[in-house]
Amino acid sequence: MGRLDGKVVIVTGGAKGIGFSGVELMAKEGAKVVATDREHNLALLQEKVAPLAGEITATSLDVTKAADWERVVKETVAKYGHLDGLVNNAGSHITKSLLETSEDDWDKIMDVNAKGVWLGMRAVIPEMMKNDGGKGRGSIANTSSVAALMGGYADAGSVSYSASKGAVDAMTRHAAQWYAKYNIRVNNVNPGPIFTGMVVKSGVPTQAAMGALHKGRINLPPYAGEAADIGYAFVYLMSEESKFMTGADLVIDGGWSSNSFVPEQNMHEILKD
Ligand SMILES: NC(=O)c1ccc[n+]([C@@H]2O[C@H](COP(=O)([O-])OP(=O)(O)OC[C@H]3O[C@@H](n4cnc5c(N)ncnc54)[C@H](O)[C@@H]3O)[C@@H](O)[C@H]2O)c1
């Protein structure tokens, strides 16, 4: 028996990185997964989900477009009769400091990372409220970042990215508060450095190189995570195993944000003394 048997879950940004891992792991656990990504990544998404175990529907969804959300939710409910979960994973990143950021940069990042998450919750919550004979039930996982928790998130920093993820954290708490009476749970997942295409785009070629950048700031080897480290969190949050959890931040960062060492120190070197 799978941990997600009978669950119907929509995932955004499912063609790559963390989102793809979530699609794969949730389908393996028995969920009916509606895997989505932007139109230009649809062929890639279809190709990547084809060999996977389980039931996966691939379709296009740009998270910044309300009409796309409306269509995907409608198609999902028409196909499966109900909707249990949403993994709001799609995200976009630029590395630009507060002074370097243009209005266009700001709008683009906020549009995908903050508005996209709000539009997603707005689209799925009314369907989740209908579950269990109108009593309601559902689970939403919003992908934030340690960037929402830490000022010194990255060397060059990114004011728009940090602000957008702070908005995600706040929206999660808001939605968790207001929809708990419909048994709809809303939680954040706050990843630390996870090696994916987003990281390659920012100029870091391998997980080892990413780890090397963070050694001394992160205590747990290999100092950078992989997509499945977050994919498994989606499985947990979409399952009934997390039924008493809402409004929380699930921080998965190798200990970075709880680290009290100064950057030059490394736990393993200190323990040798
Ligand atoms: N990789 C990390 O170190 C890290 C750390 C913290 C948080 N995150 C967050 O995790 C999530 C996934 O990141 P990733 O590293 O897998 O990135 P990635 O770039 O590998 O994948 C992101 C996916 O989102 C999709 N996407 C972008 N804009 C979209 C839009 N408007 N509509 C629909 N889909 C869109 C892309 O097409 C892509 O498939 C993001 O929200 C990101 O901010 C990543």
C-alpha cells in the first residue's frame, strides 16, 4: 500500500529539479499526480514522466495565469472527481542585490514566486472545501526558501527572491489560519541549497561545487542537497502522516539556518580539536 493511495495532487514546475522529484516520488506512493509546467516545457515533462511508475497526467500551466489555473483544476476534477493536494513548487530566481535590481526584475520574480502561489491557492481551495461531503479536506505545500529566513542567504544576494519567498511564508500562515476550519492544511517547505537546474543557471555546475561553496556555513555533508531531499517532504505533507501539521515551515537546509558557527568555522574541524 502506498502512502498516497487515493490522493489527487497537482504539482507546478514539475518538469525539472525539485518539482520533478516530487512528481516521481508521489506517483510511486500511489498518488494520481497532475504534473504541470510552462507550455515550452510540456514536451520535456511528457518525455520525463512517460517511463515513471504510477498514474501521472502531464499538462501545461503557467502559474502566473489565472485562466491556466482554472482550466487545470477543472480538468483534474473532471478526470478524478476530486482534488486533495497542491504542491506549489514553480519558482524563478535571479542573483541581484537590492541596488542592482530593476523594476522589471522585481515584477518578474514576484509574479512567479508570490502571485503564482496565491493564484494556485485561490484556484484549489474551493475544490478542497467540497471534499468529505462538504466538510472539507486538503493539503497545500508552498515552496519557500531559507532566503525567507536568512538575510545572508547567498553571497551576492537577491532582494526580489528573498522578498518573494517571505511573501510565500506569510501567505501560508494566512491560509493555514483561515482554512483550518475546512480541514485544509497549508505548510511551507523551506529548502536550503539544493542542486538543480536553477543552480546551474546561476553558474554552479555540480552538487560538489555547490557543497564546496557552502562548507563552513552548513554543517551536514555534503553541504548541498539533492532534489529528492525536498521531494520526500512533499510526499509527507501530501499524506495523512502530516494530518496535525499546518502553518509550519519545514526547513530542509543541512542545518544552515540554525547554524550558530561563524562562517569560517566548520563543525568537523572543530570536533577534531
Ligand atoms: N534549488 C535550490 O537551491 C532551491 C532552494 C530554495 C528554494 N528553491 C525553490 O524550489 C522550487 C523549485 O526550484 P528548482 O531548484 O527545482 O528549480 P528549477 O529551475 O530546476 O525548476 C523550476 C521549475 O519551475 C518552472 N517554472 C518557472 N516559472 C514558471 C511559471 N511561471 N509557471 C510554471 N512553471 C514555472 C520551470 O519551468 C522549472 O521546471 C522553486 O520555488 C525554488 O525557488 C530551490
